[in-house]
Amino acid sequence: MTSDPVTSIEAGWVVGLLQTGDSFYPTGSYAHSFGLEGLVQEGVVRDRASLRQFMLLAVRPALQHMELPLAAHAWRALAGPDWARVGEISILAHAFKTAHEARQAAENIGRQRVEFMNALRPDSLAAVFLEHAAAEGWPFSPPVAAALEGRVLGAPLPAVLAGVYYSSMVSLLAAAMKLLRLGQNGAQTLLTEMLTAAPDVIAAAGAMPLEEAGWFNPWLDIAAARHERADGRLFIS
């Protein structure tokens, strides 16, 4: 019995995506709780059970209906590249963040990712993206940055979306471990449950027309707005 060989090209984008999704990679996401700290302060998320509900009712739907479709459409637009389309998606991704704190967090993380990709791989698509963003005033966002990383690395769309899904879940759980009595075992069991749903979420998001993308949760936005003016906090967002 023989197996298909792994090509050097495949190995290249696999290790590249592992690098960009690692906590060692300087995206700045470690400084953000993505709205979770605000909900903990409000007493809405207080233990593993309520954290699980938050992930099921807020985090996973946001990925399926907003972050992942944006990344998918940006990845396709960057194939040409169709810079007008990339700019449209960048502006839309920024507009989807209704709370100021969330918009600023997304801007900072997205910019850091694009600029660092350009520093690591100069003379790539990232450099041209930065030129267009500066000339046309595009905002930065994590899903568009992830799509750009995938194109620079030569990664296929399902792998790029899987990377977005995984890193989003892991970043949130890392923040949760600092805010709640949640040990590594509890975090890993939650992560495993969320990853089990990943194939269906990614497939649905990848097929979603851009006109249907979008997701709104006033519960989370209100918490983010209150968190911005909290007396004390561990995270930027």
C-alpha cells in the first residue's frame, strides 16, 4: 500500500500557516480578549458552562457569518489581484465592527499582521497591498490579513479558513484562562468541541455570498463599549 507523497510546496504553506497562527507570532492578539473581559465584568460569562454558551452563541456564529466569509472573499479577490474588490472587503470588514474598541483592536491586529508578513517576505503581495492601503486609505482587518498571508504562502482556501477558525478559538480560550477559573484541561475540552464543528462552519462560510455576510450581537457590542471605560482591565479589548 502506497500513500501520496507530500510535496515541498505543501510543506511550505503548512509550516507557514503554523507560524502565522502560533502564539509566538507577534500579531498582538495576546493583548485582546475580543469582548470576553467585558462580559466577565458584567457577570454574563462566569464559569466554563457560560463560556461554552458564549462560544456557541457568539463566537462560532461570528466566525461563520462574518470573519470566515470575509477571509474567503478576500482570498479570492487577491488571486487576480482585484484591488478594488480587496478595498471593498477591507472597508466592509471595518464597518462590521460596531463598537469602537472592537474596530480599533481589529485595525491594530490586521495592520501588524500585514506589515510583519511584508517584513518577513519582502517583494511579495503584502508590499503591494500596503501600497494600495496607504494610497486609498483602506482600514486593516484580521480576516483580510489572513487571506493575504494565505496568498503569500500559497495556501489553499480551506487551509486559510481553518487557520482563522483555529487561531480565533485558541486566542479566546487563552484569554479565558486569565479571566476565569478555567484550567488547561477545561480549555482543551472546549477547544476540541469547537473544532469538531469546524468543517461544517468552514464549508458554509466559504460558500456564502458577500452580500449575505454579516452578524450582529448587541449583547457583545454593549459589553465592549462598557469595557472601554472600565475602571480596570487586563486586556485592550
